[in-house]
Amino acid sequence: MAIGLPKVIAAYFTADKARDAAAVAECFTRDAMVVDEGNTYSGRDAIRQWMANASTQYSYTAEPFALSQEDGRTIVSSHLVGNFPGSPVDLRYLFVIDGDQIAELEIVP
């Protein structure tokens, strides 16, 4: 089911699907922060490296299926299928948007 994601979040998932770490990083503010699997990545360079590592380590597809708002965050629920431990899994992507870029992203089960 296609959902109407905010433009920058749609760009994030499109870049992720293309395994384009540089394009993913460009979705974020310069000092953005990502928290994934208990690790924190600060700044575009760290975010680009995080995505590059994830893209080469595992093959996966992410299919966003729900969108909501909570405490200033845009929450996207997504179904992930791939060759990573625990696949398939539904994850929640907690985005904080600043202007037309992502300032924070936390990925949680």
C-alpha cells in the first residue's frame, strides 16, 4: 500500500532502496543524528558511512505502510525483508524534520 510520505522522507526511502548512501546523507541536515540498533551517527559523513555499511552488509527491501505524528516526530512504520538476522521485521522510523531536511532519525522495533 502506498502512503503519502513527506517529500524528504520519500526521498530517504527512495535513496535507501537504490542503496545510494550519498543521496541518503543529503536528506539530512549537516548536524543531523541517526540512532539505529543502539548506535548513534552524528553528521552527514557518519550517516553516509552508516548507510554504506548497511547497504553492503545486507540485502533488504523496506516497504513503508503507515504514517503518524507524535511529539513533533513523523513516524513511519515499515516492513523490512532481507538477509539480516530477525528478518522479516516491522520497524518504526521516528523522523524529526527541520525545514526540508531530516534533523533526527531513530529506528526502533
